[in-house]
Amino acid sequence: MKNKIIYINLFLFVTLIMTSCKQETSPDKMTQDKKPKIFNTLDEASKNAKSDLQEIMKLNKDIKLNIEPKELEQSNPEGSVKHYLVDFNKFVSKDSLRNLKDISNDEGVTIVPFVYNKRVIATASINKVQSGWTVGGLFNNRITSDLNKVKQIQYQMQNSQINYFEIPNIDAHVYQVTADTSVRYFSDYGNEFRIEKEASFSELARALRKDAVEFQRKFGKELKEKEKKLVK
């Protein structure tokens, strides 16, 4: 779910700028300003996200973001992390699972890490839309912290890619680092798994599925009724 990886969205950013500048404008102009800007490439959107981060920090110095302005200024977007949403119903019903990708949806969200001195100090989520790319969310401290640790592992692997999997309802976040000959999993979940240590996929999937099945048993019927009401 895209909203779960958004801590401060761009609508708030625009509102902050408008409030700070205190410029009068027409309602039509305000509505137009709030529309997300579309960029031709992921790289352009990433650079704009960094500018947005810097602008928000300048305008709101009282907000505690755990980011040093000078480090952010000297940071660069490094690589991209695809965000996948695991299909919860398929996850619950799948007895045997080899790869989370098999039961996940690509919703067009990419997480971009901003790296300074080999440390991930901030992240932005970039959304793929029909006509290009838009900046979707900024300042997700949890993902930033996780990716900082997973990135250290990725540096040890050549030609590697990080994928991020979100399992709804049980608040599970799984990172998959793939290279030419290996696939490794990392997650900070429960008391057994820590993001710094590689997890056995079979053991991780078993623990996640156990909690998912329990959630489905307790709340599945209630969620189904809510979904029916939303459809109506």
C-alpha cells in the first residue's frame, strides 16, 4: 500500500511553502499548485525529491528529522529499490513459497535512497504514473534506517539489487538482495529476526505466515465485510 511508506507527502510540502511565503492566490491557482509535478525520468524525480527535502528542512527547522542539512546537500540518489505489495490472501493460502515476488503486486512505487559517505541518510518514494514519474513521499525513518543497514550488505555483493516487500495487516517489511548467483533476505520482525542478519527464507516465511494466518482467523471476516461495503 503506497500510503504506508509516506510520512510527509507533497501536499503538506506545498502547504508549508504557501503558508511560509504568505502569498495571496486564487482558489484555482491553489488547486493547480497542489497537483503533483510529473517528471520524465526517475532520475529527475529523485533530484526534485532531494530539493523538496532541503526546502522543507529550511522552512521547518523545529521538525526533528534526524538529517544533517550539510550531509543531505552532499548526498546523491544511489540505486533504486522496487516496492512490492504482497497479496495477503495469496500469502495466507500458499502452503509452499519460494519467492515473495510470485505473490506480490508491483504498484509502480520505487524507493530512492540518498547516500552520503556510504550511509543512507534519507529516502523518497517515487511513483510511476502513465505520463512519467511523481514524488510520492518523503521522510520515512523506518525504511531509511533499514536500507542503511541493508545497503552495507549490498556493497559486499556485485551487480546486486534490493527489493522491498510489504506484507499488509501484520506490519512486516522484508528486504530481498539479489545478485547473479544468490538471493538473500533481511527483516526486522518479531524477536527472531534482525535486519542486520540474513534470514533463512523458509524460516522467515513460516513465521510471517503463522502470524498472517492468525490475523486472518481473528479479523478476516470483519475485513471482508468492510471490503463489501467499500465496493457498494
